[in-house]
Amino acid sequence: MARDRQVPTIELLPDGPNRWRIEPFGPMHVPGIVYASESLLPDIERDRALEQVCNVATLPGIAGASYAMPDIHWGYGFPIGGVAATDISAGGVVSPGGVGFDISCGVRLLLSNLDEAGFQQHRRPLMNRLARSIHRGMGPGGTWHLADRSELIQVLRHGVRYAVSCGFGTDDDVARCEPVDPALVPDDPSLDITERALERGFRQIGSLGSGNHFLEVQVVDRVIDAGTAEHFGLHAGQVVVMIHSGSRGLGHQVCTDHVAAMDGAMSRYGIAVPDRQLACVPVDSPEGASYIRAMTCAANYGRVNRQVLGHAARLAFAETVAASTLRLLFDVSHNLAHLEDHVVESRSIRMCVHRKGATRALPPGHPHLPDALRDVGQPVLVPGSMGTASWVLVGVEGSGAYHSACHGAGRTMSRHQARRLVQGRRLERELERQGISVRGTSARGLAEEAPVAYKDVDEVVEVCESAGLARTVARLRPVGVIKG
């Protein structure tokens, strides 16, 4: 879609605490709901992501509203920070643009038995060890060197469980990953995933990639909800490790291939969309079912990628700091479409819930939560920009947007703009003066991820809490950064 196209003025009407409504107009089937504070609105309006919120509201079968989280910004078809559910029984569609190219991009948080003083004693050797262990950047390369194509197929079919069986982690890790519906995993993934996608994924397991992906060593800076934090195993001064990565080239190629297939198929189903990047087909069509199977396999790949990175971090800690341990709290994706049951007007409806740059935030008692977390709710992991805080939230009862919350700070400027304003090495020195050890691959990459290019994550999180999407548990402060 051309971003300079003339569009109608989009009016935002107050609709509750930090919640705004766009009444349906033109081909919109449902309203747009935007979660934002007044101070966040100018960046959102300037970015023109609201136009994409309205475009998503035209999708066949969309239910409720086209939602936007407070970290919303311009994306491919859907805005990043967009949530939309389609009613499968009413011809609801699935759209790869509602998931994104980095399928299963997500975050995991590992909890250590170290405090900040213990980390500082070993800061330099530990950061150097992590930098050597964690493969970064574009192109091939990763920690796990698969033996052959058949082993890649096992990764796609069985995900983290297979990685653990090969020595990458523990059985407890499996239970603490967002679950995959086994009914959606094909016996032969190669029927839905092209050779090109398989080739791209073969040599990238256990790698961060580039852009805003990272491994951070963090300290629990502040505990807000002491009871939930204790249940999670978090306490003030504790060292934790956050990993942000996705499905690398495999996921990107899956999206590319299925967008092309759906673009050619829409006319057969009588579907027209205002933006070709919203290419979609009915969930229960052959093309829709094929994409969901391929996406589920890519989700397995993304989780395995983070699992192997987490295993590398465990080894680095254990080899550098005697008796140190890392225990997984949770691993959650923020680029996925889930098939979920939701109650609407006293009726349970099977829906395809797209979350693109949005995190599932399941409430206490939800059956998809592991036993260890069911009483308190799902950890919602919200990374900030490089050098700023990250957050742990928890899902709550009665939240809106189909149990969804923000996924990060959200960009306010392009990478090109950031490079014009920031000198990467100067930023690196400034972060070091603030007590944050940085291991980056290039000055350009550091400049692109400068904090000035992002919204204030504290404000984004506050909006989520005040709007009833999730509840804050703990704030995390970075002390070491490995950048993609």
C-alpha cells in the first residue's frame, strides 16, 4: 500500500481509560479500538498506523473490533501491535499479514540464582562468553548444527520437545513454552513448506538474527505485585536473562510463499481487500489450512531457536560463574494466529485470533496455561528498547482484545531515521557509562536500535494496566546486552 495515498481523516473518540474508538466507516465491518495515552497518540497518528487498523476492520468474518495495542506502529498489512479475530463459522479468514514475516518472534525469560553483586564480579568474562556463544546477524549460522533434512522435519513437527530430547534443555522447559495444538502439526511439513523455506531454516537454529533481536542480562529493578512475583520466582536484585528472537529465514519464507498463494486465490472466494498486503482466504479453505499448518511448524522452529539460545546462555553462566543456574519462567510468541474459543454474547465461537506484535495474556485458570502458572495467570514479557527497562506483566480476568497485551515499546522512527540521528559507537560508550555492557555486531546496528527510536516502555505498560489488559508484576533493568 502506498503510504502517501490520500485517506479520510480518522477520528478517535474517547471510549474508556486510555482507550479510543474509531467508528466504522466505508467498508469497515467493525470499529477500531486503540489503547493509548494522550501523549502516545501523536506518534501513532503521525505513523499512519490507524489507517491499517481501519483496513483490518474490513476483513471477512472479523468479530468484535480491530484492536491496536499502545506500542502500535506501521507494519506489513496489519499494524505491528494489531489484534484481530475472525469467526471461522462466518467465513472468517486467516491473513499472513496478521502474523508477520517473523512467525513466532517472541520472548523467553530465564531466572538465575545470582544477585547483581554476583553478576558484577564476573561481568566481563560472562559477557564475553555470551558474545562468543550467541550467533548473531543475517545469513546462515547457529548453535545447533542439524545432521540432515530429516532432523529439521523433527524440529518442525515436535518443537521444543525434540530439542530437549537432543540435549538442549529440560522437560520443565517444555511445559513452560506457549503450547502448540498438535492437531495443526502435519506429518509431512514439506507439503506446506517450500524447499526454499527449508533451505533457509536448515543452518540457523540457535541464532539471534538482526534488527531488534537480543539477549539481555537484566536485574529485577522493582517488584510491584509481590505475591505474583513470588509465584513466578522473581525477587528484587535478582539477575535474569531475556531472549528475543524468532523463526529466522524459514518463517520469513513461509510468509512470503503463502502471501503469494493467497493473493492468487482471493478472487476464487470473492474476497477483495483495500491493501494487497492483507491477502487472506477463509480459515477452512485448502489454502488457509495449508498456511496454518506451515505457520504452526514455523512456530515450533521459533520456539526451538529460543530454546537453543537459552541452552547456550545456561552453559555460559555455568562455565563462568560456579553453581549458577538459569530456570525458564515462560516463552511466549508475539507473532502468531491461534485458533481459540471465545464467548461472545453467551455463545462460544471458534475464532482465528491474529496477534502481530501483540502478546497473548491468558488469565488465571485458563486451560492452556501450565499447571505451575494456572493459579496466577500467564507471564506477559514486554522487552523495552536497548538500554531501557523491560517488564513482566500477568494476564487478568475480563481483559479485552481477546486476552492480548502489548509486546514491547514500539518504534517511533524508522531505522534510517535513527541512523541519521545517532552515532552507534557513541551510544555504546554512553550505555557503558550507565553500567550496561554492550556486545554489538556493528555501529550501524546499534544506531538503528537506539532508545530514541522507540516509545517509552514504562508508559506503554502503564496504558496496558490502566486499560485492564494485564497487570504489572516487576520491572527489569538491563546490565548486559548481546545485540543481533
